[in-house]
Amino acid sequence: MIKNLFIIIGCILIFVSFIYAQTQTESFVYDSKGKRDPFLSLVSPEGFLLNLASSSETSELSVEGIIYDSRGKSYAIINSEVVKPGDIIGKFELISIEKNKVILIKDTERIEIELKEGN
């Protein structure tokens, strides 16, 4: 008798949890709250250490414009200064200019700064 009661209660609990699970249609979205997403890699495919947290040094750099040339003769305007790959900006070396971002390196730390819309 008690065994049958436990089986009935168990079946009811499973049924209720199944119904409850079906009514929960919200999907989980990770909110980083301004911190680094722990699911992103810290190393680029090229082997560079990525700087995903905005440091005070990189926040002082502002990409104001890019003149992109697919043949490699690109220029960028960073902090009101016209620069090209190989130039030093503060403690960073400009290694690449792309259509919408510049890539800098400091030691083994690779930093990408995008051109903000409206510039």
C-alpha cells in the first residue's frame, strides 16, 4: 500500500515538473555586467594574448579615421596623429590597419580598436 502511494506521488511529481518545464520558454542570456565573458578565448588564433578588458592605456587611444588601401598603404588617424603600420603610439606599436579597425601590440598583448560609427 505504501509502495503504491510512493509510486503515485512520484508519477504526479514527474508529471507536474514536466508541465512546469514546458511552460518555461525563457532562454538564458549571459549578462557580463561589463566584465570579460568567460566563454571567450584569451588567445587569438595567431597566438597573441588578447586584451579583452579595457585598460586605461587603451582607453586613451581614439581611432578618429582610417584611410584603407588593400595593397597595404593604409593610414589611420589616432589621437589626431596620422600613423601607418610600424609606427609607435605611446607604448603600442601599430601592426595592422583594416577597413574598420586598427591592431596594436604591446609586448605580446594584441589590442584591436574599432573605428566608431560617425567618424
